[in-house]
Amino acid sequence: MSHSRFKSAKSAMRKFKTEQRKLGDRVSQRTPPRVNRWFKWMAPGLFVKRWMVISAVGLTLIFLGLAIWIKLTPIFRITEFVSSTLGFLTNLLPNYVSGPLILALGLFFVFWGQSRTVGSISEVLQPDNDQELVDVLLAHRRLNKGAKIAVVGGGTGLSTLLRGLKHYSANITAIVTVADDGGSSGRLRREMGMLPPGDIRNCIGALADEEKLLTELFQYRFKAGDGLSGHSFGNLFLTAMAEITGDLEMAAIACSKVLAVRGKVLPATLDDVRLWAEMEDGRYVEGESNIPEAQGKIRRIGCVPASPKALPAALKAIKAADYIIIGPGSLYTSILPNLLIPEIQTAIAKAQVPRIYICNVMTQPGETDNYTVSDHLTAIDQVCAERLYDAVLVQRNPPSAPVLEKYAAENSHPVYLDREAVIQKGCRIVLANVMQEDETSHQVRHDPQRLARVLMRWYGGQ
């Protein structure tokens, strides 16, 4: 099948599903909630109807086997009794009245029994959840059929994106940098030889079903205690898991199972990676946390060891992906550390799937001062031997005046879209409003839902 014919078939299928959904919505508005719930149980993909049919066949075979075993004598008498009873009812009431009446009575008992069964199961499986069990199952099936998405990055930008993406697919693999050396992660790294768990912690919290509570728990920092003060609970939890399971990869997988995480969170490497940057004024700066504080223009960035070994599971996820997303996050300290791993570079470059880079909304002092969109792409190109992106997602409208004033005082400005320079790189531009403003702090962040919706819409159009 040609590519154009495949796209037209895919478009027709999407249109058909949309019309089905609209029809279902119109029907659901006219029918009682209990009836709607029963129709949902008959929805395709739940694998309920086939098991009901198999159960009915099984019951029929059981009765047939019993009849053969006992030589049909009691069965014949029961059949004769039922026949005479039906004959009496037919004489008492016409068949066009008694037939539908008994049929309706039978259906009533079936639906009543099944509804009580489902209700009992729901009470056990979801005692404190207002959502119907059938809705949970439908969402589970839909998410499990979602696209295989590999997301590469780190920092708060990556966890923000995952909060939105998890509503579209459960087949998400977040490949996270382990170059952090500041804060609680840095202390654990120095004191225990532990790979920094901070970004992995944030991503696990973002992908969890109970996201709000789990995020608050994982982000909780101890304010007192000798050795505990300043540490986050999530970092200590992951450290303990790593001690039990053997390494950070197994710790992240174990946490994902325990906390009902949609998707997987993996470190990009298990090597002890340390970042360095060469500044334009000749300075050499070591350490992820020291690079932004150096307050200079970065000429070159690298790491020790020079060629870290990629985590095999991360490479497998990239090769199996239907869609690869790079970013958002700090360009030099969250995104590029992953791309400094040669095997990850190669895997992304060879991927024959849509690949998109999410550009930051604002420049970052000490990293991307006065950077345009094409400057971000050039920084990636300088690190990578081959091009790793097909498109770039850029915020359409600038922030409000109060936000611009606040950021300008910190020497941060909106990332300017130099359209011609981006197009010359052979890169498509996706313009969309994916930003949210905090009216209290006057800070801007990517909006998880808008960002995910735009990304999935672009992917669906490929």
C-alpha cells in the first residue's frame, strides 16, 4: 500500500471513530445511566462479550453432558413438565402475551443478577473510587493501545510533559538524564555513590495514577534531622529501592509497579556521568549545577566519561517507539546530557518515526541567554553527528506584560522564532499556545494538557 493511500485510510478510520463517538454521546444523553453502563460493558475491546458467549456454551455443554450421563430419564421428565406448564400458560394467556412476558422476566433476572455481580466486584476493587469499573477498564484498554512514545529529557519540563501524555497512552518510556549533582541528588551521589534520582523521582510522580498525592509525598523535604535535613522523601525512597534491587534501573521499574505508574521511567545510562562546559571566555566549568552559575556563553559541552554506555532498555524503547519527543527542559543540563551518549544519538537518528523537539518558552540565564529557536537546534546539531528532529514545537503567543517584566529583571526573555533559519535546517515548525501563566508568581510553564494535545494531534497528522 502506498504512503498516500495509507494516510487516506488512516484518516477515514479516524473520521469513522469520531462519528461513532458522537453517535454514542447522543445515545447516552437519551438513556438512563444504568442502561448506559450496560452498553459500555458491550463495548469492543473489553473482551467481555466473548467470555459471556463461551460461558453460555459451557453451561449448554454441562447440561448436555449430564443428560447423556444419566440416560436422559430425569431430563425427559423435566422437559415433559416444562412442556405441560407452557401448554397450560398458553391456554390461559395467548402466546403473543405469555411469550414476551416470560422473556422479559428472564431478561430481568439476568440483568439483575449480572448488575449485582458487577456491583460486588466494583466494591472490592474500587471501594473509594467514584469512577465506574467499566470506565476504568475502557480507559485501561484505550491507553494500552496508545502509541509507543519515547521521551528524552529531564528536569521539571519532562515531568510536566508526562502529566499530559499519560492521558493518551500507557506505552510511554521516559529516558531521563542522570547528570544532576546538586541538592539532595548531589548529596546522595557524593555520600552513597548513588546515581542522582531527582529527575527520575519527578517523572515517576508525574506518571502515577494518584499523581497529586504521590507528587506531594515524593517532593516532601525533611526540615530537620541530622543527615535528613534537605533530602526529599522520593530520593530516599529510590535510594532504598536501588540498594534492595541492585541499581537505579531496577529501582525505577520496581517503583513503577508499586505506584501504578503508566509507562516506564529509565535512566539514560548507569555510568557515573559528570558534565563539563567550555565557555566562550575560555573558562572550563565542571558539574551540572555549576554550569548555569558560571554566567557565560557556552561554546562546547561534554561529559566524563566521554562516551557513556547507554542503558539497553532505553535503546530498546527508542527503537520500538512510534513517536520520539525531545524536551522540554534546560537545553545544556537536562536535554543534551542524554544526547551526549553516542548509542542514544545513533538510535534516535536511525528511527524512521516522527521526531519533535519542544523548545522552551523563555531563555534560561547562564545557559541560553539571547538564544533563538534556531540556536537551540544548532546546539543539538553541534553535539550530534546526525539530525535528531523533524519538527520543533514553539509557543505561539508571548506571555503577558507583568510576566515579561518579571523575567526581564532576571535577564530572561521569550525565545524568538527566527523562522527562516529554522526552515533552512529542513525543520518543520509547529506553532501552538502550550503555555500557562501563574498569576501569583508570574511564572510561565508548559501546560501539560495543551502540550500533550498538540503533540498527539501533530503525530496523528503524520
